[in-house]
Amino acid sequence: MIPAIEPNREVMREAARRGFATATDLADYLVRKGIAFRDSHEIVGKAVALGIEKKKDLSDMSLAELRQFSDQIDEDVFEVLTLEGSVSARDHIGGTAPDQVRAAVKRGRDALR
């Protein structure tokens, strides 16, 4: 059964982009800007609530929409509100960054030899 599976990459990408998957990335972004995590969490919660109300994902919101919750949000926020930005941000052992995944695959292959 599995060899016959043909994934639809575009559908998978779009599904992964939805559902506020980058909410944690927005909170991390705000923390890097010097905002306490508890405050970042509240800001993100409000942004997600607006997104639900307007039927928009975080990455689909305008800068003005996001900035109404914090003036620390700048144009560079859109770099972290992408799937690629989210995946790359986890650049530690066990993380999802491409270099980390390649290293994990290598460790696994080496262990099988």
C-alpha cells in the first residue's frame, strides 16, 4: 500500500501552512525583540483570535493588522511566518532545520551499518 502512495505536495504544503502553525514562531520573534514570553503569548493569542475572526492565517495578515497588537512587529516578521522560516528556526539536535534532519538521517544510517 505505501509504495503506491503519491503525495500531493501542493495540497500538503497548503495544509501545513494553515491552522496557525507559525504562532509559536511569532511568539519567539517577539521574545527576540525583548518582549517577555507571557506578553508575547498574549499578543499572539490576540493575533490568532483576529485571524479566526477574519479567516486569515498569520502569514496572510497585513503588517498593520499584526502591528495593532505590538509596535515591535516589523516587516521582517514575514520571514518567520513561513513554513521554511518555521522549520529552519529549529536548528538544534532533534530540530526540524534541514541541516539537523540531514544529520539525523546520517546518524540513523550509520547506526544501521
